[in-house]
Amino acid sequence: MTRRAGRGSAGTVRWRPAVRAAVRTAVVGAVLCAAPAALPGPAATTARAATNAPDAPAAPDAPTYAFADDVRSAPAATGTTGAVGLEPGATYRSSLESREKAYYRLELDGSVNAYVAVTAVPRADTVLSVGDGISVSVQNADGASCSRDTATVGASKSPQPITAWGARELLPGRGLCQKAGTYYVVVERTGVHPDNGSGSGSGSDGGGIGAGTGGEGTGSAAVPWELELAPVSEPALRKAAATRVPEAWDSATPTPPVAEPVAVRGGAGFTRATAVRQGVWRDEIVPGQTLFYKVPVDWGRQVSAAVDLGSADKDSGYVVDALDMTLYNPVRAEVKGTAAGYGGTQKSTALPPLPPVGYANRFASATSTKALRFAGAYYLVVHLAAQVGDRFGDGPYGLTLRVRVGGRTQDGPGYAARSAPRGVFDVGAPDPEPEAAGRANTVDVSRSGTPGGDPAMKAVAVGGIGAGSLLLTVLGVWTLTARRRAAAQMRASAQNPTA
């Protein structure tokens, strides 16, 4: 707002410097305050909260699983009739009842291998038994089984994401499941018993699922488990590849890397996994939490990893299988796992030696070798049992991840077409890594699981640019208007001089 001064000796209207500065300040403040308001919904809240955010993200207070940002809904069918179709390359969210099978459909041609990983997410307050888990199978239209895989929670009985997978593979000399047609993915619970208790509530909340609202533990048979399904297609090769599995490889126990740890924050799901490479990485974990990391592993390379858990403030007992680390391949099939008990003192555990990644590994007899059939992002999934909190406190506990990628890069098999999702079997350009010195040794990981990808912050940047442009426009109009009014007043004064 302009302010007109009284007539002075010159007979002109003047803008006092203090008033001019005050107007500028008001305009700038109004425009900048309007910028967060222009952000859509939650992004505005995030933008306002970002001003008070710490430089390094703190360990979460409650364990959650983060589903894919672009996840699609896929209601489970109780039979093949009405089974929802799954498209390779997409990610789906569904649920699994305790005593029912869930059916999904795949339409496949005769040239691709298809894989479907299913991650089940029990509520954080669920009471589980050793055998509780899921079974995933792929069947053809005649009811013949193409594959079957089972994963259970294990000795810790700690609620955590449980991943199993199924496949339709085109392998020479195998008659079943080789033709084009309709195939079905069948998911069911394992280890469910009628006396496992009851509870209420689903515990789902937006992009993640975590602790329920009930005060008591929820029986494993009480409520559905959330599911994330990730179908992937692998194209045929341009020319036939060797089917003989290499017998000689470096099977010596790898030496974990030793270096100053670089701070990272692990992701909360497969699609939010934090990218790490060879090196030593520092993180924090709370009891009941599962952290996801991904390591690019090319053809011919060997991946190894060890994980260290820091000591607790007190020593009060022992937890079996307290710390668990599992390696999954690019289609989320389990390669190998390791676990360690915890008694309050620091603990370390490492994966056993693994052969190099090679296309021919799919013809091996050992399950862990068969899983090392693709290049791409391999996932390290670390879980700290909820019982650790009961024995030693809520934490957070220091976590150190030591990753080594050995071997020599080799040429790939030469695919004849693209995979779905595209590039899943490529190492590709590396994700940004933290600097070892100079800046804070922390990777700022967004909800997408990769550094620098926070949608809210992108919105803030766009809003800032828009606000700056608006500010320049407002100030320009203000200056032009002031000059025109001053000139008009001068002309009026000249025509009517003061006596």
C-alpha cells in the first residue's frame, strides 16, 4: 500500500526510505509465505516442516514397510475365476487372509521367463510361530506346478517382511510350463493354527504398514497380511548361451573392507532401498525394524557382506537370531542369509562365500547359486528382532554394513529384447554416493529410497522459483506505479504552484 506525504517545499510526493523498506519487506514476506501454501496437500506440510528438519535423518521410532510409490491395487481372488491380471514391470499391493489362497493371473508368451516376488508384511504386534510365513507357486492352466517357494519368519519369531517368489522358466528339456498361455500365481499362508489368538485392525497407513492400535499382541491368524507383488519378465537371448555351470571360482572367505564408515539411512522397502557400493556404511536400527540396501553387481562379479551390531547399555539375557541379514537378487529371490544371536555385547555376522554372477548359474543344483543368475541390483535386507527391545531397550542400536564386490566384470549374455521393468538386469549408472570427507558423511535418502529424490523438496524448489518470479513481477509493477504517480503529482504541482 502506498502512503501519500504532505506537500513539502518542493511541492512533490516523496517515498520515505523507511516506508519504502517496510513495503518491500511486506511484499517479500507475503510472496514467500504464499509459496508453501501453493504446494499440493502433504507437500505443503512437508515443506513447512523441512525448516525444522535435522541435517541427518534420525532412525524411525516405529518399524514400517514402505510400498512402491506407483503401486497398483490387485484384490486377491479365492480361485482362478476372477483372478486379477499382473503386468510384468508393475508393482501391486494386495492382502492375504489367514486360511485362504490368493490367486493372481499372468498372460505369458512363449519367449520370456517370468518371475513374481511376493512380500508379506505381518503387523508389528502380531504373535508369530517359527513356521509362520508364506508359500508362492506358479501354475499353468492345467493346474501343473511350475515352481514353488516358501519363506518363514524363522527362530526369532519377530514380525518382519517375508519374501518368497515363483517363476515360469523356459528351460531346455523341461516340458511343463513352456507354452504361451495363462498362468496363475498362488499365495498362501504357512504355519497358521486355529489357536493363534485374535485381534483387530489392519495397521495399514498410507505408504507403509506398521504397529497396530491394539494394546495386546495380535495372533497370526487374526488379520490379513499386506502383500507387495513384483512381477518381472526376462527376455530370451539373441543366441544360445552355455548351460554348464563354472566349477572353479574363488570360494575363499572374503575379507570385509575396513575404512571409516560413511553414514547412510537404510530404506523401508525394496523400492525404497538405499544404494550402497563397496565400502563401510554406518546406520542405526531399532528393534523390530527392517532396513533395505541395494548393491549393483555386474556379470562376473562376486558380492559379499557383513553386518555389525553395536553393544547395548545393559546386559540382560540373550535373544536367538536377533540380527538377520538376507541377500536377494534383482527379482527379489533369496540368495543366502545369515543370522546372529545377541546378548548385549557387540555382534557381527557375514554371508558365506558366493560364486560370481553368471547366466549359467540357473542350471546349478544349489539354490543359492541358481539365484545368482542376473546382473543388477542385489538387495541386502537387515532385520533386528523385536525381542531385543524387550531385553536390552528400545535403542537405536549402531549398525555397520561392510560390502565387498570382487571378481572381474564379464560380458552379459546378450538379451534379444528389453526386460520389464526396463533395465532390471543392468547395473546402469551408479546412484549418487556420499562424500568421504569435507561434507557430513550422510546420505540424505528420500522416500523413494535414493538420494535427492524427495517429491516435496522438488515441489519446494519449483515453488521457490515461482515465488521468485512472482516477487520480481510485484516489485516491478510497484516501482512503475510509484514512478507514474510521482510524475503525475509533479505535473499537477507545476500547474498549480503553492503561494
